[in-house]
Amino acid sequence: MKNIKRFNLFLFLFISIQSHSQLVSEISDYVDSQIGIQNSYLFNGKTYSNNYRVLSKKNQFLNESTSYTIGSITCQQISFNSVELLYDVFSQELIIKPDSKTSLFGIVIDTSKLDGFKMYDKTFINIKKQGEISGFFELGIDKPFLKLLIKHNKKRQKLLDRNSIHFEFESNYDFVLFHKNKYVEANSKKDFLKIFPIFKKGIKEFYAKNHLLEKNDKKEFMKKIVLYLNILNDSDNEK
């Protein structure tokens, strides 16, 4: 009889916890709708202006998409869900659409208040000036020992033809590691060897085996080597 009562109590607590989590999310969405998210400090920024004429798909936006997409943002530890976002990678500006039905222009979010955002299944954090490291970084690998942060950049190219001037943008990336509560740049084998001399042999072997991946897809290469270093650290701790 006691065991049945304990089981029922456990089941009640489990359901309560699950219901509470769902309720918190629903309350957040409800508050956003009742306040009118367009009345919040999210929309105190400047109106976004796209100054570049692009004729191809090589534009300045994340995922080369000129359309707003549904995402979420966190400002001063307050989360706003199901908002329409556009990320201009070249200018490093996150744009939000106040109202999908009535708004003709987007608003650039004040980065001093922005903690991070999510869009296209990517999570970005806003690093507030850590030495020379600052701005929006995608959280590429999130592990306790070593995290990989990816800085999305766009290189602008001006093109001329007989009738007009237009532009194209090429993607490139910078990489930062978060290790022992510090941010450190890591874009080469030399950087990794300097940061992790204890894994010197493993790092050299990894670069030798994956040189083609590094050449063809640096972003994927960096994700794999960071995962590899996490595995090496776990193996050392088990000894």
C-alpha cells in the first residue's frame, strides 16, 4: 500500500513539473501578445535599410534568405518567442519585424540589450567585448570541456555592368573557443597546439587525416576537431 502511495506521489510530481514547464512557455507567449511585443524596448532601435542591390542569391543575409523567419530572442534575460527575424551578416545587424501584417520596415535590435537569438535551428550568443572578441557567434559545439563559437562574416564585392552597379557577398568564418571560462581565437593548427599542448600528437594526426575537409569545409572541420578534443579530454579523465 505504501509503495502504491509513493508511486502515485512520484507520478503527480512528474506531471506537475512537466505541466509547469509548458505553463511557463505559454505564459511567456501570452504576456508577449498582451503587452503587444511591438511596444517593448525591442523596437527602440533604428529602422533597417538595405543599401545593396543584389541580383544573385549571394546576398548579405544568414542562409542567403531575404525573407524573415520565425525565431526567438533573449534581451536582458527576457525571452521573446515566435518573432520574425532577419540577420544581416555583413552589417552584423539583427532585424525584427514588429508586426507581420502591418509592418513595412524592420527594426534593428539594440545589441547592448541583446543576450542571444535563435533562427534556422542555430543558436547565437552575443559576446559583450572580451578583449578583441565581441559580437554575434553561433554556438557550434556546446560541451562542458570545450565549446566552439563561430563568427559569421560576409565579404562584399562590387560589380559593374553596362546598366548598373550591384553587389555579391561571400561567406567566411572566424572561430573562437570557450575553455576554462575564457574566449580564445582558434583558426589554425598553430592556435590549437598553443592552447592544447597536452594533445599535440592527437591534433597533428587529426590535421593530417582531415586536410581535405579543412580545405573544402572549414566550418565542419572545426566542429569535428572540437568534438575530437572533447573526446580526448574525456579519455584522459577516465585513466
